[in-house]
Amino acid sequence: MIIEPRMRGFICLTSHPDGCAENVKNQIEYVKSKGAINGPKKVLVIGASTGFGLASRITAAYGSNAATIGVYFEKPPQQGKTASPGWYNTAAFEHEAHQSDLYAKSINGDAFSDEVKKTTLDLIKADLGQVDLVIYSLASPVRKNPKTEVLHRSTLKPIGGSFTNKTVDFHTGIVSDISIDSANEEEIENTVAVMGGEDWEMWIDALKAENLLAEGALTVAYSYIGPSLTEAVYRKGTIGRAKDHLEATAFTISDKLKDINGKAYVSVNKALVTQASSAIPVIPLYISLLYKVMKEEGIHEGTIEQIQRLYADRLYTGNEIAVDEKGRIRIDDWEMREDVQAKVAKLWEESTTETLPNLGDLAGYKSDFLSLFGFEVDHVDYKAEANEMVAIEGLV
Ligand code: NAI
Ligand code: NA
């Protein structure tokens, strides 16, 4: 069928299989062009189908020839109805990987559940024996705790007072003020339950209990800090509390991995357009200004550039892994550069509906957003019939 983008609010209801496949191939080519990384050999990626998790899987496979198992939660296609983009991304990745003689299998389901953990553990046992890297890259609005059966919902709110700042609707380009009420204790706790480190620790406990982590295994989860402009709604808000918890969990996990010389890290990544970040108020305006400045400086990166650099320049250099005063890996170093942030702050003041198209990279934001769903990707013929019923070769 002919597939076009169909927008509803912050999401796109359709996705294009050929555009998603092209994005994956471009990421593979990028990693290959940067040369071999003396990295992991057997990798589990939790949240492997889009964003930073997909880039982590591609970098492991094509930077280090790693066997990869991906866990994700995506909607399969139905006749006449497209799958969610992570489905097509995974189908394309696994097809390419198999062509390249790389092991690649995946599990589609709720990573927070005991069932999906068990299926994954059984697969590792049967096929890989052990893994030497576990990437934890989930972004979800809900989590059912498998022990208590409580369904937690996250919120994106400030803490300790309401917050008003500029935001942009990136579909219309309208810049307006948004006020967000302060979160209560329950909302904070729920957000920490969803996006904090509890599930990460459950995964590592389960893997370790069955001796599925290799000697010296690493596990890495992703966090964000960002500037004072977005602090009230991000780092000092409910999601920031969850990230504090995630970062603290790295130390708890590292203690538990001492006997196998393993270690847990949090990597602080750059702000990027993903399905997760486009739903956060204020962030899209910040990202459109950040993109503009970083592109002008020639230091703009997407998820694949970020993760390739994380593996090559941080995790697998052969030297000790460099961390900040809180033990975190910083790959947001270029975003947080003082000159970059000073320029963004100035543009922020000047941004209005009228000025933003020139001051910010709204066009880049929009096209990155559509590209997440496989639209507006170069070399894809959108007028041609596309096959929506794409299968994932390695789906367990
Ligand atoms: P994303 O939305 O592109 O990816 C989320 C992944 O999680 C997908 O593979 C999805 O299928 C999977 N997933 C969601 N719920 C699931 C469930 N219940 N079971 C199994 N899989 C599930 O998000 P993105 O942006 O790549 O986020 C990944 C991590 O990176 C998050 O921790 C996020 O906070 C962090 N991060 C994101 C930044 C950004 O600007 N986008 C910046 C820095 C960190
Ligand atoms: Na991800």
C-alpha cells in the first residue's frame, strides 16, 4: 500500500517500512565507516528497537561483530495497517545482520514482566551462554511491577512549585507559554517506579542468578541532565528524580557484580529527537535551538554518532572508563559546552513564533521526527507501493 504519515498529537500513527530500513542501513554504514571497536562480543539490549537502544545494538554488531539479542515492545503490522517503527527497524536490522553472518534474535514484549525476562534468559542460555554487555535503554510511560502487580504511570512535572516557560508545538511552529503544576509525592514515586533503576536491577539480578553474565561484564543505562533552561521540567522534575534513582542504582549493581569484576554505568547522553523526548514539554524548543547551534559549530550528532562515540571513546578504549564526579560517563560533553549553552540561552530569550524558523532548527526537528517513523528519508520512493507485512527474522 501507499503509506503516508498520519499525525495525532505528539505521535505519528503510521510508519514506513522502507524508510525505517533505510535509516537502519544508514546507521550501519556510519558505524562501519568509523572502523572496528575492540568491544563486546555478546550483547543484550533492552529497549533495542528505536532511539539510543537501536543505535547501541547496531554499534555492537557492526563495530565489534557482536551477537545481539534485542528486547522491545512494538506493534506488529496487520493487513492494511502499519507496524510501529521499532518493528520495521528491527526487521531491517536482523535481516542485515543475518546477511553479515551476525547472530541476531529478539523478543517482543513487556520487558518489565517476569515472563519476558525468563524468555530472554532462556534464549541467552540456549544460544550465547553468557553476555558481556547489557544495555538498558527503556523509555516508557507505564510499568507494571511484576512483584506487586501495581501499574505505575509516570508524569512529566516540576517539583516544589508550578513552572511556566516557553514551549513550541513543532507541528505548527507556534511558540507559547506553558504552565505545569507541581507534582505531588505519589506522582514522584510513580515516575521513579517507571523510569528509575528498579527494573534495571531486576534484570541484572536475574541474569546474575543464572550465571549469564561473563567475567568483566558491563551494563550501561542512559540518563540526561541538560541545562538550567529545562531543569524545572526535566532534571529537577519528576523524570529527574527517576534519573537520580537510575544513577544511584548503578552503584548498587556495581557492588553486586564485584565478584565477576563487572560494572554498571550510567551514560549521560545528548538531547535528541526521539519518540520519548518529543512528548516532554519545553524540550522540543530547546532541541530545535540546540540543533541549530550544534550544526553551525559542526558538532551535531544523532543517536548513532553518540553511541558510536560512547563505545569507541569511552567504554572500549582499553583504558579506565572516564567518569564525572558522580561516577557518570559524559557523552553530552559537546551539548553542555559553555559556548554552546550560552548561544542557546540567548536564542531562547529571542524565540517567538515569528523568529523561531530563523533562530532555531525547527525544520531539522520536524524532519528528524518524521524520520523516526521512516518518513522524509532520502532515497525512499514514497509514491511506490510498500509492503507493510514485514516479518522479523530472528523474532523468538
Ligand atoms: P525511544 O522511545 O526511542 O526507545 C525506547 C525503547 O524502549 C524502544 O525500543 C521501545 O520498544 C522500548 N520499550 C518501551 N517500553 C517497553 C516495555 N515495556 N518493554 C520492552 N521494551 C519497551 O527512547 P530513547 O530516547 O532512545 O530513550 C532511551 C533512554 O535514553 C531513556 O532512558 C531516555 O531517558 C534516555 N535518554 C534520552 C535522551 C533523548 O533526548 N531522547 C537523552 C538522554 C537520555
Ligand atoms: Na532506546
